[in-house]
Amino acid sequence: MFMSDCYRIVPRIQITSRQAVLYGSFEMFPNRSKKQIEAEIHLTRGKYNGYMSPKTKSKVSKYLSTWIESIDVLRKSYDHRYLENKPYITFVTLTLSHTQIHSDIDIKRKLLMPFIQKLKRNYDVKNYYWRAEAQSNGNIHFHLLVDRYIDWKELRDDWNDTQDVLGYVDRFEMKHNHRNPNSTDIHALYEKRSIASYVLKYVTKADGYRPIKGRIHGCSDNLKEMKPFDIVMTEDVRQLVAVLFKDKALRIYQDKDFTVFKGDILGVMYKSCRRFYIDYNKNLLDIAIKNYVDPTLHSKRSCDSSKDKMLMDKIMMQPQNRQTSLFNDEYSQIKKEHVERLDKYYQQATKNNLIYDSY
């Protein structure tokens, strides 16, 4: 059996706010040989070499961008009202308070991972990403991205308590005569584009001053499942691709296997291909709802959309002589609530240049 008999290439386009990639996806047929299926089972991951490969950086950049943008869309959407704890992107840097005397693996196992568990327990952190690298002094340090606001002093106290498990605060105190080392740096990030740019800089930049032993990065399980907006090539999509090729503000890189468009892709879709702009934001909103909105609370969204109809049905079930008075009472309430909901919804959507489906 020839390899070409087992798959076909399906043209697709993958879109983020700043990049679109036109490529061919390999679609496997079910009639693969037994040998091919067994070979896939025995595939293994490569050994950690202390650096992040270009392919890994690309993969990480995609799910981080999707995560960050989904939170931004959720915070601007009507579904934001269903959140008890609103996601809030916070960027943290963790450093050791004394010269490193333990291995990188011990630091990660005994300090970083317990600290992340503490953040999940104390601050309801749901999703996170961490990246390890070496400082100029040789110490390992960590960049950590979480989805909750955390007070800087509480964060520092928690990290100092954690790193003292291996005696780093004790050693700091012996040298500086106090136990409050400035071991954390915290940034609350507001603008979506600046968040993505700021965070991805630390993911894709050159690696630190030495290789890191063991894993160099990690994230919550949900984060790995956050895929960019990806659709199969259709006639409508071809029109979008034609628009991208014609836009002189975009940078275009072409290869025999793919084409990359870089620039304000979201802006191009908003101006010229509004349908894809809407679909793109709906995809991000769906991702955010899945991760942050309680399903029982979110079901109220669909209840709100049918509330008017339910009340009108109630009126029409009454005897004819009762309908007029009931209609006057109920309709005034329906109209008031309906207008209030729509006004709030459309004002928010217009303010943020976002267009969503009617709730």
C-alpha cells in the first residue's frame, strides 16, 4: 500500500488576530495497515534538552494567543454578567532569594508546582502557563501567567513561604537581616494586543544563559485544548484569502507547503469579511464560556432569549376578556426588561467593536 493511498490533503486556513496561515492538512483514511497503527502507538516524545524548539514555540504561541483573546472577548461580551470570578490575565515573575543550591528539577518539583497548587487553592486560578529560564547569575527563575487578579503582597508572601521550604529565605535573612526579599514581580495586563505581545515575547525569545534541566515550560490541561480558529477552504474562504492577498498592509510569506499573512488580520476581516470576523469572535467566546462560565448559570442566557415568548403565551392562554388587561400589564414589563437587556448588550458590543449573535 502506498502512503498516498492512506491520506488526502485538505486545504485549510488557521486564523489569529495577528496572523493567518494557509496550509494543507493531512486527512487519514480509516484503511491504514495494522503496521501503521502499531507504529503510532510506539511514538515517543524527544528528550528534554533545556531549550524550546521553534515548533514548540509556535504551538505555545497559538494556544496562549487563543486563551488571552478568548478572555478578552468574554470580558466584553454579554455573558460577562454570569461570572462570579471574572478571569483577569496576570503576568508574574518568580525568582530565588539566594544563590541556587538545588537542581533545576528539585526547584520545579518542590517549589514551583506546590506554589501553583497554592494559587489554584487560594485564588481560584483555573488556567496557567509557566516558563523557566536561567538568569545571568545562573539561577533558575520562572515566568508565570495566570487568569486571576492577585495582590502583589499576598503573592510575594506566598512565594517566599514556598521557597523557604528549601531554605532560600533563611539564607537571605542571614545576609540581609530581614525576611522579606523582593522575589516576585507582578503585572496586570489590560490591552489584549499588548498582553499577547508582552507574553509571547517571553515564550519566543532566545533561551536563557544556560540550558534548563528537565521541563522548560508547562501549563494547565485545559490550555492545551485551546485551538486557534481553523476552517476548511470553501468558496467563501477563498474570497477571504483573496482579500488578504490584496491588502498591502499585510506581510506575506510563501512556501510550497503554506502561506503566512502577518498583520492586523482581525481588522481586515472586520472591514472586508464581516462574517468571518463574527465567526472568529464566536469561536473565542465559546472557548471562554467552556472554561469560565458555569453551565447552570449560562443556561439562563437561553432562558432570557425566550422570556418574552413565554410571557406572551401565558397571556394568550387566558380567556378573551382577560387578555387585554393582562397584555397591558405584562407587555409593559416585557418591553421594559427587553429594552434594558438589548440596550446594555448593544452598547457594550458597539463600544468594543464586537458583534455577536443575538442572545
